[in-house]
Amino acid sequence: MALIEWREEYSTGISGVDFEHQELIALVNSVYEMLGDSSSKTNIINCLGDIYGSISSHFALEERWMEQNDYDDYKAHREDHERLLDDIGDITDDVETSHELNEEQLRERLSNWFLNHFKTHDARLHQFETSKKHT
């Protein structure tokens, strides 16, 4: 079972963004699977690094789209991206420095990290894109 399942409600209506969201979910799920497989801490840290790299590039794509489309909540959305990058960095640092990995806490942090942004900022982005198509 996956930590996060793709749902249509996560869709922004922007094909490139949605494709990358699905890839990010797959990366988050791969960390979750590693926990279940008792993978090494090094492998988990490497996967978290992959998430950081992917999310950085994804945020650049999303922000470029927002600028090109005069997105009205660009500043707040971009600030949340910065917070999310800090958060995934903190999660990675915590795993690196932990003497004993708290798997349940890591699962919860990863799930919350991803889903809270989807349910707020990306949901609003979807509403904006939908309203643009109907005007």
C-alpha cells in the first residue's frame, strides 16, 4: 500500500504540473516503501535528496506558469514553496542526525508535507486555472 495515492482532487488542470505531482507522489511513496523494507538510512537519505531536487525543479515550473498567467496569489504560493523546501531539508537533516529512525514520525511528516500544500495552495491554483478556462 502507498503512503499517498493520486486523486483527481490533486489535479491543477495544468498537465505538466499534474504529471510532476504524480512523479513526486511516487518518490514520496518510495521512501515509505523503503521504511517498510527496512532499507538503510543512507538509501532513505538519498531518496529524500531526490525528492528535494525534484521538488525544487517542480516549484520552478509551477512558479513560471504562475508568472506567465498572472496568478493572483503568486507571492503566497511561492512563499509556501520556500517553506516546503526548508521542511524537506529539515526532514532530511533529522533523518541524517537521528540515532534511531522514527519511521512513524517520518511517514507522518512526509504525508503532511505533501498533502497540506496540495489541499491549500495547489487547490487554489486549480480553481484559478478552471476559472481561466471558463472566461
